[in-house]
Amino acid sequence: MLVVCQGIELSEAFLRVSKAISNKIANPILEGIKISAEDNILTLSATDTELSIEKKIKADVKVEGETVVPGKFITEFVKKLASTEIELEVNDKNQLLIRYDGNESIIQCYNPAEYPGFRKLKTDEYFGITQRDFKNLVSKSIFSVALDDSRPVLKGVLFDINNNNIISVALDGYRLAKVNKKIISNITKSIVIPQRSLNEVSKMLEDSDEIINVYIDNNAIMIDNGDTKIISRLLEGDFINYKQIIPANYETFVIVNKNQLEDALERVSLLTKVGQNNFVKFEITENNVYLTSNSEIGNIKENITATTSGKDIAIAFNPRFLLEALRVNSNEFVKMCFNKSINPCVIVPTEGDEFLYLILPVRMV
């Protein structure tokens, strides 16, 4: 193999595919990144068998071939060469010679025949979605994914697909996030995608209206973005029936300026970080929302003017759960829906059904 390419493009490609290298490697060759040169295209790929990323860049391929290089080292090394032209050559000892600015470095490679091939999905099932909407599906729900291993399926995000509509759902036992978007599709399917995979997909996409296709196999998905492809296994198991968790009716409604509520919560929650009480108390009365926190060093109370209807209520929450739901939305106003102090709060837009956040209260002591 003999290839000449630009350092900046090669560095960005290594950085992208290296995200598929796991820190928990049982097979040493999976620490590597495969390089294949053919038809003036250099293809880089990496996998930990659960997440696979492939990236193609243009190159001057003088001799076709392939090898597998130590992934983390080569990624860091080439990052230092981003501003120069790089020549890559594999010799008969399966060593990679890296030439740049009159210098030459040699890296011992793995046997490419032992490296697992980049999986190809054979499926006719897919949906099309704008890059912006896919990023929103992820960013507005993924923070509610469970972190513990008690129910592995909850460490991913449910994608509930019904023809031209898709709903992403994440929950961890304390809160639930649900986001609704339109897609181009004619399938009905429910899949659960691991959090790590969705994070990498989201980083790959732009905030644009360009359509990407998401292909679904029996136990994997592939996101095809032209020169970059990501394949992820799907999580197995039964996801919680989220529809049963969401209340059908409410006794109290509050329409509040999102930024004012977020700013007040930021200030009031400061005391929850230094005291024994890790909650913020909400007292909702006619057209007012009072936020209170107490600790050994003092107390903070703030008042926000809001539009309210229904019964007065006093209820308390872990402020982090509320703040994380508010931060991912740009709406000027949100609607908060309540029943009793022991029932969850639900946050929705004042119009439409793009998102829904459900947060369990905490017991006030």
C-alpha cells in the first residue's frame, strides 16, 4: 500500500473512527483501526463489535492495499501532523511507514486478515429524517437514559416508529423524556439504541435539513451520511410501557417563561449542593410560582409570575432533573402540569406535542 493524503483530512478521519474503539478490549486487534486504499479512496474503520464507524476520504492511491494500525497511538500521532501532507506505505514486514516534511516514522501493524470486516446490513427497512431532527431526537431525550446496569435495556433510547412519525423515549426511574418528530417512512417498528452509539451519531450530524437514511436490521442499525457510516447493535429486552406512566388528566396547570424558571432554579438549587436537603420546593398559587430551598447555611426563596389554573399545590423536586429538561429546549414558554404532591410533574410545550418531560417529586422533610 502506498498513499498520499492531506494531514487534516486524515487526522479528522482517525478522530472520528477512533470513537468505536472501546476501553475494554478482550481481543487486542480490536484496539486497531483498519486502513484500506482503493480507487483513490482511503477507508478507515474501527469496531468494538457493538459500535462500528467507517470514514472515507479522498487520497492519491499509488498502490492499493490494507493494514490495521494501533488505533489510539495513530490517532494522537497524526493529529500532530494535521498541517502537512502525509505519505503512508506498508512494507513487506507489515510495518506502516509515515513520511512527512522529510521525516519518516515506522509503526508495526496488525494482520488485517484477523480484523473483523465492516458489517453490511441487508435490509429494506429504513426511515429518512433531517439531520437537525435526528440531533433533536437525541439531545432532547438522551440525558434521561439510565446509568445503572439493573435493566440494561434502559441504558438506551427507545425509537418508536409508526409510519411517518417517530418518538424517542428515555427513562431512568426518576424521570422520562419523550420527543416527537416527523419522518419519511412506511414501517412500524420499535428499537432501542445504546446511548454511546447515539452520542457518536449526533456528533457526526449537522444542524441542517439534509435527509439521512437510517437502516434497521434484526439486531442493528446503520446511519448512512455519505462518506461516514455508523453501525450499532440494538439493545435487547422489553422497554417499559411509557404510555402507561404518563397521566391522562391534571388538576393544576402553569404556563411560565422558560428562561426565568431556569435562571431561578439555577440560583435556588445552589443550596441543595451544600446542605442535607437536595430538593427545591415549589408552591403554586394564583399566577405565582414560589421556589424555596433550605440548608444549614441559609435559605433562598424566589417568586416567578406565571399563568396558572386549577388547584394550589406544594411539591418538591430534585432541581437537576428539572434543569436538564429545561436546558435542551429553546421554547420561550413551557407548560407544567400537576396533580397531587406525590404525583409526577409533566412539562410540555404550550402548543403542539414535540416534547414531554415527566419528573417524579421527592418527599419534603
